[in-house]
Amino acid sequence: MAGRSEMKQDPGFYDYWPYENRPKIEWPNDARIAFWVAPNIEFYELNPPANPHRKAWPQPSPALPGYSIRDYGNRVGHVRQMELLDKYGIRGSISLSTALCDHHPEIIEMCAQRDWEFFSHGIYNTRYTYGMSEEQEREMIRDSMETIHRHTGQKCAGYLAPALSHSELTLDLFAEVGTALFGDEGGFYTCDLFHDDQPTPINTRSGKRFASIPYSLEMNDTIAYVVNKIEPRRYGQMLKDNFDRLYAEGAESGTVMCIPTHNYQVSCPHRMKAFEEALEYITGHEDVWVTTGREIARHFIDNHQDDCLADISARGA
Amino acid sequence: MALDQEYLQYPHRSHGMDHDRYEWSMLSERKPVTWPGEAKLALWVNVCLQFFPLDQQGKPFAVPGGMTMPYPDLRHFSLRDYGNRVGIYRFLRAFEQFGIKPTYAMNTQLAERAPYLLERIAATGDEILCHGWNMDKLHYGGMDKSEEEELVQRSLSRLRELSGQAVTGWISPARNESENTPELLAASGVRYFCDWVNDDMPYRFNTSAGDLVAMPLSNELEDRFVLMNNLHSEQSWLEQVCDACDFLMEESQTGGGRVLALNIHPWMLGQPHRIGKLEEALAYITGKSGMWSASAAEIMQCWQQQQD
């Protein structure tokens, strides 16, 4: 159980790597920017078992304010967003509470028909990693990846820890379970780290070729609307401004922009217009690679990981 | 270190919800609803008339909008009271000007304390629904059942008596409930309630004392939530209402009739610097064709008649 008793000052996933004079990242068709949308399709439980480190709901059960607005995403929001992404030719990369395959297979089927990517976001968003033993966390991750495979045939490539609850071993375990289940075709990127605007190599204990793909906490609708309490039209403007700068910088070396969404937030009637205007603006540019998390990670690992690792190593020397 | 193995067991992991309160259903898969006169949107203006006691107990939590200072918190007590003395009369004028048919959610204790206000509202013929006893009498998980039963019955029967109306609708203070609230409401003659915010249309809610209808009263677009919780500007609230109106009208082209629900508070939008934004919102909405301004019970009944 090494690593679970003492806290570290730095998780050690990556080395310092300045955002200048890096090896050039080249996206397919000379695109400047890889753009992806990551809908979180989640299931929150009304009455989950208690975790000693984090409370699921502020009120005694039934905590219906929090539970019911999240259920809004499943009953109303996802289909709204699907229609919008269809309109702008965007395939979603779903951060999935995999129990939703059992609860709401109708949603999974609609996403599968659109050839969207499914990646693991744990079993339920009310089951936190905190306090799990290594074996328990491995089992939870394996269950989630097997569930995706069983229901969609996809070999899960990416991970975002449930409710962003981590252990020190989360990334190691995800990479290892991916290898055990699918070899190099599964478990090769994470969305859990927010240290960069380009993909970066990640050190895991198995030494697997593994990358962090920018997922953006800043552009995340729930962070914008619930935590930062931003006005809908300002959120739309932030998305455009974020894109403009990354698009400009992408002329030098490819960048990544992600919009992580939650359809109990962004798909409310009073927020759809601002979101649609941003999507229309972004996809209206010529040199944009509209893609998925898996495709970005695959391209980076196959074409740029070695150059980047050599550069990181040389700069650190 | 490890968690109890129960933490990795998932007893409700199967098709549908993790409880038996309502059926799992996506809005896009339901039979479209038609409103009277082929209207696209039913406009439900829901006015909360509230009494916040000075001696707030905050059990089990302090209600949003309630007292925050050491006793006696005169600033918040009187500022909330402002809504019932001043703000509401600005609302009434605006509703008349724009031909709105509002619904009033009233704390029963306020109906007792302000008979002039109750009579003024009742005289309009508009619907009154019960908003619980007062803003400090909360319904919550683990609450004693007989205590809650008495509270529900007292709140409903006294409001029925005072208003002369049937009072078939309910909103819990803070929109919070206990595990028994739906049963107690159904057993007390309530037909619809507005606490759950998981849909944009009404849906059927199961209780062991008979079905209720859950009515979709958006919290995210509420004046208090937008202005006081999110600290957005008045102009932004107006824009959000207009954007919601446009979006729902558009969606109704393919999805059938929709509900635009505005939950508003006279202590918030009734202020002199805010009332103009409410008027602008009502002018914008009523300027659209295909709008049906109706009471909550009318919308509920119209929806219910179209269910199998």
C-alpha cells in the first residue's frame, strides 16, 4: 500500500516543460487546433453509501434539489445537446458514469448511433475514489471499462475520475487495467490534469505510452455556471475568446481546445443560445480539427510523444 | 486502508431510476402536448409570497433568503417584508398591464398575517397554491412523520379556509422534502407539486396515497437564484428569460407545447430598480404569438387530459 500513507508534494506525473520552443505538433490536414466536446453523461444516486472523506449531498436524503437538477440532464438535456452537436458536425467524447449503461441504455444507444466516443468516468458520480484500497480502485476501474466494452464494443481509451476524486495511483491503475483488458488499444489518456494547452506525456509506473489530453476546467460549464456563477452570454464569449487565442497560437504548433459539458447546466433553455453561438463560431473556422479525445491522444502518441519526451528530457538536463 | 466492501456494490444498478418515485423517461420520446389555441408556450408566472420569521431556527438548514445575522436580524426581516407591502403591488400592476394570469404560492402564515393582501389576491380570481407554513418550517429527510403530517394538514386546511379556494398545488419552503412529503401531500388533497426540478414538462409522480403531478418550475431561471445566488445583473436575468423563451418556442416546433415557468419574488424583482426588467420580460414574452398565459393548475389539467 505504498503511496497511500504519506502525502507527496508533487504527484510526479510530468516534468516542467515551458510553453515555448517545443517540438511542433502537427494535426491532420494542417489544422491549427484540435477541438473536442466532452459531454459528461452521469448518474448520481439518490441515496449512495457514505464515503468517510466526502459527502454526496448537503441535505439529509432525499436531497432533491441536487439530485433532481442532475436528473434533468438525463431526461431533457442530452438529447438537446445531441441535436446541437449534429448540426455542427461534432462527435461527442462522453465522460460516462458507466452505471448509466444499465439505468438508461436508451441514451447510450443514441450516442453509439452517432459514433461518439465513450470513456470512463467511474461507475456513479456519487462513488468517490477517496479511501479505496488499491485493489478496490482497480476493481472499480475495471468494472467501468468492461461495462463500456460490453454495451458499446468500444475499448475505453480515456479516464476522468468520478467526481474528480483521485488517489495517487489513479492514473497508474487506469493505464494498467487498460493494458490488461485491451493492450495498447485501451487506457492511454487521462483528462484529470489541467497543466497544459497541448497534450503531454505522462509518467506511469508501468511505463506505458500514456498522455494527458487538455480537457479544461475553465471551459467546463459546471465550473463556469455553478462554481464561478458566470452569466450565460459571458460564458459564450469566454468560449470564443479561448478559441481565438488557441487558434492563433496553433499556427506555430497545434493546440487543443475542449468544452466539457453537463447537460443539466449548458442545455437549460436560457443557456442554449450562448452555447450554440460559440459552437457555430468555432466550427466556422477553416483550420479546425473537430475530433474526439481518443483521436487526439492516438495522434499525439503515435506521431509526437517521442519527440516531446526527448525535448522534455533535454530541457531538464 | 480500504472502504467497506458495500461501497463497491450497486444494488440499484438496473434499468430505470434508483428509486420508484417516477418512471424513467426522456422528454424527446414523449407524445407531444397541445395547448389551447395551438399555443406553443404555456407561460406560468409563479409569485412566491413568503414570511421569513425573525426567530429563525434554521432546522435542519437556514433557508436561502432567510436571516443571516445574529438575532434580531432586522435588515433581512424587513427587506423580505418589503415584498409583501410594496413589491407585490408593483407586480399586480405589471400583470394587469400585460394581461398575465399569475399563480401565487403563499406561505399560510402570511395569509393569516396579511388578510388585506390575501383578499386582494383572491379578488383577482387567480390561483393560490400552498407554499408551506412559513419559510422556517422546513420539510426534510428524517423529520418526524406525525409532526410533518400535522404541518402539511394545518398549512393546507388553513389556507383553504382563508382563501376560499380548493388549493391543490404545493411548493415546499426551500423546495426541500422529507421521504414522506409526497405521500402526505397526496393524502391531503394536493394534486400537483413543484419541488423537483428534473424536467421541462409535467410528469406523473408515484406515492402510496395516489399519484401527484410534478410541475416543472425552473430553479435555474428564478429571480432569486440568478440575482442573489449567482449575482448576475438585472439585465442578464432579462436576457436569460428572453433566450429561454426563444429556445422553448423553437423547440415546440418539433417537440410540442412547452412551459416557460418564471418563479419570482416581490422582495427581489419588486424593487424600484428591478421592476422595469420584469416588465420588459413580460412585454417581450407577451409580444410573441403563440403564448398561453395560464395558472399552474390549468397547465397541469391540460397536460393531464392528454395522458393515456
